Amino acid sequence: MVDQNRFVLVGKVVKAHGIKGEVKIVPFSRDPEECGSYRIVILIDEDGKAEHQYPVVRARSKKNAAIVQLEGVGNRNDAEALAGCDVWVARDELPPLDDGEFFWHQMEGMHVVTEDGRELGEVTSLLATGGHDVMVITGKGKEYLVPAKDEFIVSINDRERILVIAPVPGLLEINS
């Protein structure tokens, strides 16, 4: 299994593209062009059993996805065999962030409290939706879905791993 201290999950291969071995990758970031900056990707199959490393030959964006040619994947059959694989890259290949931006892996495991001090649990995962990302917060036998948007996030303390949110009235109750 991939070393999560050195590598980060950045997307998923969803299908083959064309007949020359390209794959369509849905990135977990908002910018599919980032796939073009990766030198090497590690693909792990859906069972988590097979792990393969591929140099990236070229990549281009197409809508909300990246079309990527991987070295050694030369035809549609080879590309189809990669559908469903998770895409991992070395942490040092991640692009720099702008102020207020974060990587998903930085949010996972953070302790979440509301601005009035109510403890909710921790961020167990994030979901990509058409409009915005959603944090899945789990704690005390409950699960909350909270948009990962500036208007909901009051502060992030990286050192103490605490995320303070300001949910709109009714948001936490709708998730109960």
C-alpha cells in the first residue's frame, strides 16, 4: 500500500479515452490542469491490491477532468484496465496553494467544533459535488455533511488540528 506520509490521493481514473491509451481522470481538486504538472502517478486498483507507477507523458484538461497519457499504456484495452484506480502523487509534486486554499488530506482527521463551542467530531472524508466540496464530519454516533466553503469555515488551526465552523441555522439538524 502507498505510504500516505509521502503520497497524496489526488483523483480517480474513471474510464479510457479514445483508442490510443489515454485515461480520463477526475481530480479531487478544482483544477484538472494540475494533472499535467505531475511527473509520476501511482495507480491503485479498487481492491487496493495492485499498485503500479506510471510516468505521465502528457495531460490536458477537458471540462472537469484530465485526459492523461501514461507511459506504457498504449491502447484502449490497457487504458480500460485502469478504470476505477485511485491516483496518487508524491506530496512534493503538489502545486503551491493560494491563501485560504487547502488540500483534502490536510482536512481529514481534524477535530471540528462550532463557533459556539459545540463539538461535532472529526472530518472523516470529503466529497466532491458539482457545486462545492462537502466535509463529512463524524462523531458521537452522528454524521454531518457541511459545505467546505469559506462562509462555513471560521478558522483552521493546522498545528492543533482544529477546524471551527459556523453552520447556518438548521444545517446540523438536517443531517441528524
